[in-house]
Amino acid sequence: MSIPHFRSADKAASADGSGSAQPAKVTLPHLQEKKRQGQPIAALTAYDYATARLVDESGIDLVLVGDSLAMVVMGLDSTLAVTVDEMLHHTRAVRRAVRRAIVVADMPYGSYHATIADGVANAVRFVKEAGAEAVKIEGGRNRLELVERLVDAEVPVLGHLGLTPQSINRMGGYAVQGKTLRAIDELMRDAVALEHAGAAAVVLEAMPREVASRITAQLSIPTIGIGAGPGCDGQILVFHDLVNLSFSRPPKFVRQFGDAAALFRSAIEGYRHEVASRAFPAEAESYHLPRAERLALEESEMEREAEMAGAGLAAVR
Ligand code: KIV
């Protein structure tokens, strides 16, 4: 396994010459500093080398290898079935691609739900075997002991509140959370408790913007929203939603910034058409024998044909 060398977190001058310092390597303290300075954090999911490279080279601060890969990459109905080994496999691919952004691995369902010891051991695997710089777990006050133990084990941890897809069976569907005063109070308590337990940031998913803004104001750690409005310290989207590769009606909070499905379809159809019409591959896309070898080959084929024709004639006589 290859985990790339992490470059130092030294600050480099901005490429645009504006003088605004961009870190050569984003770290959790940088995210904290961004919150302090009111600079939005841009986060995105990625699951493979190619897209992770594009995400990283575009200047995204945080790359999450989300368990959403169960749905958008593996075609499953929910996130529940993806395993630790599958998540490790994708995290390694992303790790090899990402130089600047912070790489966070999602702990899949079942990897931290039985015992705290299991949770710590699985989280350590993401750091040790896949090069993750932090892990994300879903839940609030029910996860405090785990958060504390992970921090003790030097594994930075992000919380995830609101719509927590691993709770699909309990919730009975993917619905906006935090819509009653009681639910808002629960969310606020969860967020504050996660911060006190040592969480490095909290993802807020699918909740009214007013609620996410209040949580963000209450916390000193960054909040990263998805369907939680503009008042969060940062935003995250699922890569496949961003570029129209999800094959499902996107939730209200998704904005498609590109249409990779249209791009891929047109490339694939063009290829199929040109294979069918023999327009592909062209001369320029083919390898050729050097002239001397081609002539020798043609000559030897002609001699063989002549010999076979001679042998045929002798047999007829
Ligand atoms: O798995 C995932 O992609 C996530 C994001 C939606 C935050 O948890």
C-alpha cells in the first residue's frame, strides 16, 4: 500500500498574487482558523483517484470519502451495507490522489455501533491503512464516549447531526430534521456535547437554515452543512449530485454545477458509433511495422502462398 508523503503545512503565497495566504496542505487548525476569520470551507465527497485529483486540484479544503459511496458508486439503496474494507479500499484511492485537502473517511454503519473498542480499532485502521486524517461518525450525545476515546487515540473526529442516513430504519425515511422546538433543542445539545467531547467539526445535514445558523453561532468548531442553508461555516455536497451522476431526483439542496452524464453519454455513444462504422481506430491511432519488416512479412506470405498453390497442383495431378 502506498500512502503519499504529506507535504508540510507551510503557507504558500496565493497563485493569484493577491497575497491571501493559501495553505500548501490544509489541516484541521486551518479549518478552525477559517471559521474564526469567517471564510467559508468548501468540502466535497470523492471515492476514487481520478475524481479526488480533480477535487483536490480545484482547491477544495476537505475531501470526505463518504459512505454515500454505497449508493452513488455501488448502486445500493442505502448506506447501511458498505463495509469497513470497502471504505478502506476507496479511502486509499482518494489518499493517493489528494495532496492539499484534508482527507476524512466516513466510518460505515456497524463499524462503531457495537463497542467503543471496535470503533477505535476501526478508526485507527482508516488512519493507519488508508492515510485518513480524520474520521466522521453519525450521532450526538450517544457517541460522546467514542469521540473522547478517538481523540485520546489521536484520531480526529467529525460529528454528523440532523439527517443521519445510517439511522434510516429508525427514521423511516430521509426527511428534514429539527423542525420542532424540542428537536431543535436536542440538536443544539448534541452539537455542544460533541464539541465538548473533542470533535473537530460537525456536519449538519438537512435541517432548517435557522437551526443550522444557531448551532454554528453556538459552536467554536466549524460546522459543514449539506441542506442546512448558507449560515454554516462550510458546505459539502456529494460529488455525483454536483455533476449529475446520481441517477435519482436530487434533493432540494443540491445544485448541479455540471452535467457529467451528458458528457459521458455523448462520448460513449460517439465511440460506439465509430466502432460500428469502422471509423475508429484510424491510421493515426494504429501502430505500424517498420517498412523493412512489413516488406519482409509480405514477401514471406507471398512465398508461402506460392508454395501452397504448388503443393495443391501436385496433389491434383
Ligand atoms: O456519506 C456522505 O457523503 C456524507 C455527506 C452527505 C456529508 O456523509
